[in-house]
Amino acid sequence: MGVSNNITAILNFIALLCSIPIIASGLWLASKPDNECVHLFRWPVVVLGFSILVISLMGFVGAYWYKEGLLALYLCCMAILITLVLVLLIFAFVVTRPDGSSWVPGRGYKEYRLEGFSNWFRNHVTNDDSWFKIRNCLIDTNFCAKLNTQFVGAPDFFLAHISPLQSGCCKPPDICGYQYVNPTMWINPTNPSSDPDCALWSSDQSQLCYNCNSCKAGLLGNLRNEWRKANIILIITVVVLIFVYVIACSAFRNAQTEDLFRKYKQGWT
């Protein structure tokens, strides 16, 4: 095996290893309660990781045994994959750029408004056709009940950094002026007309604020935070893949030149 093929094989082995954290991050995303309920965002990173694994393995085999056709197919597939990763990164950055959150005075958590998120994000996750199923799925995960075992008093809860999903679905908006009993039970609002969600809140543990716009916004906030974390791994990966691809293209051309020179030398001798 020539030097150029050695380089290509090593680089593709590195790219193959890079697929492992991508698959792991994809499985982490898929295991989150919100992603279990929003199937649109559940598996793309996992599929991407396995695609990198398969294509990198193809490049490694093609370089190690110098299968020219397999190497050419690898370079073509890798170019498509890099393009898809870049498109996914740009798309994810654009649709998750608006935050939708605001700090609540005297509280450790934020609250979220639907209007603060991108139109695409809102329309594809919280539209009327899909929200009924998503809401029932979120209720089944029972994530709100965990708050009651984590916080024993109002001061601890008010200073807690709870997730956007918990902030939006498990309690009423602070502007309503409900009195705290426990994290999922609030009574006697002092300002019930300040927000439509105030009338939708219920201390019934199967209802809470799952029908509120704040719950939809909290779901979007959760998805945004998780995808922003996954994007860091994707950015590192695409930089490595581009580096591997450029070197692999150069090594492939050098290998073809070496092969042509060897055939010419054999014919000359």
C-alpha cells in the first residue's frame, strides 16, 4: 500500500471515530422526554452519525486495499454528506436563533413566549394538528411530578434553574399571581386576567399548564437548548470531515499518479 493510501486510510479511521460522539449525542437527544414526543427532531443526528460511520469505513477499506472504484464512491458520498451536515447546521442555527425566553424578577428560572420563536419552529412543533398528541405524550412522561421531590419550599423553588419545559408546563405564568403550595400546585391568582394562560392553569396533576401557550413555548425552549448543544458536536465534526476530505482528495490524486508512474516504469523497463 502506497504512502498516499496510508494517509487516506488513517484519516478515514479518524473520521470513523468521530462518528461515535455524533451517534452518542443523537441517542442522548432521542432519549429526552421532549424529543420522544416530537418525532420530527428525534433521529436525524443518529442517522447522520451512522452515515459518517459507514462512509468512513468505505473510505478506509478502499484506501487500505486500494479499491479505486470504492475510493471514488467514498469521495462522492463524503461530499454529499458534508453538504448535508452544513445544510443541517445552517438550518438548525436559523430556526433556533430566536430564544423566546425572559428572566422573571426574583426567580432563578426563565419563562417563555411562543412569539419569541421562529415561525417555522412554532408551525412544525406546536400547530393544532400535532400538539394534541405531543401534549398527551408529555403528560405520560410525568416529568412535572419530579419537581415535588426536588424542592421542599417556595424559596428553593423560586431560585431553581428548572428546564424550559418544566417552567412552561408545570406551573402557571408568574404574572398571574398564583400562590405557591408546591411546585405543581398553585392557588388563588391575584391577577387572573393578565394572561390567557392564567385561566388555563389547573392544579389537577393531569392538567397543570399542558394546555397553555407557555407549555408550547417551554417545549420549543427545551428543543432549542438541546439542539444548540448537539450543534457544537456537529460543528467540530464538519471541520474534521472537511479536513479529511481535502487530504483524501489530494491523496487519491497522488495515488493515481503513483500508479500511472509505476505502470509507465514497468512498461519502460
